[in-house]
Amino acid sequence: MTTFTPTIPKIALQALSELTGEPQAEIALLIALKDALRYRLAIVEEAIASLEQKYKMSFEQFLARSETGAIPEQFSYEVESDFLEWDGLVSRKKNLEAIGQWLI
């Protein structure tokens, strides 16, 4: 198995060092990745919370109720759009959390 060693432009290394306060490039990159992950996860969680507040239930509850037809105006454009967005956000959150496990 061959190892891939990326080339990082010097300006990017300097920026990483300045952003993180870490002079070692590998550690600075890891810190920046963790920060980016936390930022993205916060955005996704905020969007999920907004939909949970709008429908006053979790995505799992929404999904279960939609299967029984208990969601008002379930087939309206707005509800279907929200469902698709919500489903994507939940998937994105799981992916981000999995990535977080790699960065530990």
C-alpha cells in the first residue's frame, strides 16, 4: 500500500499556524479540521432544531407519523420539502459525527 503525502502551499501552512497558534503543521491541520467539524455540526444541529421546533417533534417521530398519515398536509410542497431537508440534515449529522470519530 502506498502512502499519499499531500503538498500544502506555504501560505496555507502559515495561515493554519496563525489560526490555531500551533507551529507544527500536522497538529495545526488537525486542530483546524476539528474546528471546522464542530462549526459544520453546529449549523446542522441548529437547522434540525428549527425543524423540530416547527413540527414539535423529532425527525424519528415525524417519520413514524408520516407513515401513518398523521402529519397534517403531509403531501403539500412545504411539508415534503421540509421532510427532504430534514432527512438530509439527519444524514449529514451522522456523517459528521462519524468523521469526528476519525479525528479523535
